[in-house]
Amino acid sequence: MSIQIVTPLTVTDHSRDIAGLQYVYPVVSRRAGGVSIGVNLNPNNACNWRCVYCQVPGLIRGAAPETDLALLAEELDLMLSQIVNGDFMQKAVPLEARRLNDIALSGNGEPTTSPQFLDVIDLIAAAQQKYHLDLKTVLITNGSQLDKTQVQAGLRKMATMRGEVWFKIDRVPQDGFEFVNQIALKRSQVVRRLTQSAALCPTWIQTCMFATDGVLPDEQALGQYVDFLAEQIAQGVKLEGVLLYGLARPSLQAEASRLSAAPAEWMQALQAKIEALGLPVKLSL
Ligand code: SF4
């Protein structure tokens, strides 16, 4: 097995198969300011949600397939050995980003739908140990599987691995169908899962804001969103902050032509409202 380096990685190239591997891919991240090793447990492009802004090509509804753990371990080992002991950084990464930041479970679907989620976390811990690394371990999730014992155990383990959960809440959770995520949600369900996540592992909320058919979320919707955050804080849910995203890259879903980016000033005004709650905000436009 070898890593095929197609071209030096740039901040705009997040192609999951750039290294020619099935599960593991390197990303140069603007947000993180360095290289992130991505682990994609959904090579089948299946997610239990269908967010209208989702950038997964050929997204289908479903769960992560069975992971070939031996192959994943081999790929992770190969990637880490190339980065730590080899010349991967020199060959493939622009000078200013030659820093290994984290290992992120962020694939083409919801990673926690994998029945082997906990095994994968253990495997990442073992790989880091082998290379004497203490990298941040990030889980990018829609939070929908947080009631499952093995997912909770995975988060508990992640907390010992400089773990961070990036928990998707795009709009204030209400009882009913959510257009943005194309899924029926219950507010109490989202609150329970968010509370669970924050209790187990440091948790950031990730929110993507944009206009639909030229219309941005109105003042009432934004007020409800900010109130929801305030309510969580008041209830003792320890949140690390909010990762606030605009539409950085085009959606690959049917609704793509209906979506447009919010003006920078609008995003910054929302950032200020959230920060007024005492929550740090990382804004990516
Ligand atoms: S949860 Fe993530 S992978 Fe799933 S549809 Fe939404 S953006 Fe895409």
C-alpha cells in the first residue's frame, strides 16, 4: 500500500481520496491552520441526515458500513509514518501549514452510525501511542447517536485523547421537521444528547448559517437560537463555544441553487450576539 500524492495539498482541496486510501485522508485546514488527518467511516456516502448544504457527493440516506478495522489501522499507520518519519509534509503540504493538528472523524456521512465507533476510537489512540503523538481527536457529528452506549463510551475515551466533539445544531431545535437538516427532530432529544455529549467530552456547537431563496433567518429565529444557547448554559451544560460557518463551499444537494451565503457583517453580528453569552465563537466565512 502506498500514499499517492496527487498534488501539493491546498486549503481548498478537501478531496477525501487524495491519498488513494479508503478511510484515511489528509486535509490542510484553514480553520485549524495545519494538517488534519481525516478518518472517513462512511466511504459509502451514507448519512442518516440530509443537510441541504451538505458537500458530500452522491449522498444517500443510511448508516456507515462495517469498517475493515485492520485496513483502517494499516492506513492510519502508513499516514502517520509518512508524516512523522517520512517526507509527506515536504512533498505535499505548503510550507506555512507543515504542522500536524489533529485526527478528525469527519467523513462522508455520520461517523457515529458505525457499529465499530468505539473500536475506531481505540484504534486511533493506539496509533497515536505508537508514534508518541498527543494530537487532538475531533468528532464531527450531528449528535443523533449520542443515546447509544458505545458512542458514549467512545466520547469518554476521546476525553482522554484531547478530544473535542463538534455537535451540529444549525437552527434552534424544535419539535418537527427541520428543513436545513431534512430530518424530524425533537427539542428534548437534542437537549438530552447535547447534555450527554458535553458531560462526556469537551463539546463545541457547530452551526452553518445561510440564506434560503434569498431569505436569511429572521431576528426571531436568531433570537430563539441565541436563547437556546443561553438556556443550555443556564442548565449547566458546559459548552466550549460555537463554530459558526457560512457557506464556504457549494452544496452538492438538490437545494444547492436555493442557498446563498450570508453577508460577512450579518455573520459577525450573530457572532457578537453569541459572544455576549460568554461563549467563544470561531467564525469561518
Ligand atoms: S450530518 Fe454531515 S454528512 Fe450528514 S447530511 Fe449533514 S452535513 Fe452531510
